[in-house]
Amino acid sequence: MKRLIAAAACTTMILASVVACSSASAEHPPSAPKKKKAKSQPTPVVDPLQSLTYMRQGLVLMQQGQYDEALQRFQQADRIAPGNATNHNMMGLCYLRQGQFDQALEHFNQALELVPLFTDARNNRGATYLAMGQLHLAEVDFVAVLGDSTYPHAKQVNYNLGLTYLKRSQLGAAEESFRRAIVPPNPVFDAYLRLAEIAQRQGQLARAKVLLEEARINFPEMTRVSLELGKLLILMGQTDEAAPYLQQVIADAPDSEYADTARNLLGAG
């Protein structure tokens, strides 16, 4: 995540008070009352650092999946210090994860209006377009992000771009992007699954097996890769080889949907 952008100074609106007058006798019209000077309202003292505190609290809540509560903190920060691109990016992420894509786009666009080179916000906007099925706009944003050689999350962006191409059935372009996403160090786990999917669609089951085995080596804690290997081996007619992988899924996550699928596959075998 980019460093927090300096919060803009907040402005305070003071409403002038209204003085009411009452008339005396009708025979002797009252003289015009002396105008009283309007008492100025005290300007509330706001600590600009409080906005950063709200943003930090919102980030923690967002990481815990408490998106409504996180939004409240980010909105509080925005009221104190409006015009913070990072804050708009965080609000956009909350809406994106809640599936409220229009609101997410609004905040990502505001972030980019404030800081046009805000790469995180552009990637997140691309992810929103991807979720909405607006594939061309998603591609434009992801390609622009990859043009930033300093961006530390290029592998995740390559994965997103690969998904965009895969949804268009552009298998060659998708494979190229996914392969960039698995370059060591720190490869993207799901990119292995997508590459194996492409290999299966092309009828290259042995290559799919190699990819899944590599994923299992790099991500031994990921239950899903064992399930995918078991399913692939059954498809290849290697039921006996599939069984240990499926049994491992059940042992690792007995109450999961993956385990239910593994039990069904073992029962069918």
C-alpha cells in the first residue's frame, strides 16, 4: 500500500445567528433597535492527526472483514480531512468487497482525480471493472498499472490481467500473464490453478499435473491444490494415485466444501 497521502486541511462553516425584533405601541413606532454584533461562533478545534487514526482503525476493521464498520471510520476521516486519495481508495475497497461496484468505482475515480498516478487505486478500479464484466476497461487499467515499474504488486496485476483474457477465451494471452504471476519469489497461488485449467482445456493433462505438483511444492498448506490434483488424476484414469490426495483434503479440512467434494469423489471411485 502506498504511503498515506497528506490530509487536506478541513474547512469550517459558521452560521450567523438571527436577531428577532418585537414592536412596542402602534402610536409611537419604536425606534430602530440598535443592531447587535453577531457573536462569532467558536471554531471547533480538530486535530488533523485524528483522521489518520480513523484511517488506521478502518484498515484494521477492513482486514477483519468488518466492512461497514471500516467504512464508518473512513467516512469520519473524510469529514475531518477531505481530499485524501488513500482514504477514497480504502472506501472503494470496502465497497468492492461488498459487491457494491458503482460506489467502489466512484471512490476509485475520486482517488485518481486527486492523484492520477495512484497505482493501487488504478489496479483496484481495474478489479472492479473485471467484476462488472467490463473487460476492455479492466484491461486498460491493468496494462497501465504494469507500466509502473516501481509497483510492488505486479504479479497480482498480471494475475488479474490473465483473468481478463481468460474471460475472453484468449488462452494464449491469459497463459502468458499467468506465467508472469508465478515467477519466483512469491508466486501467486491461483495462477497455478488457472494455468492448469488452461492446460486441461487444451487437452494437455500431463502439463496440468506438472503445474499442480509445482503448486503443491510451493504452497503445501493450500488444501485446494490437493483436491485439484485428485480430480485431475481421476480424469486421467489414475484413481489409485488420486486417493491419497483426496484423503489428505479430508484430513486437513474435514468440515470444508473441499472435503465434501473429496468424499464424493472417493465414493464414486
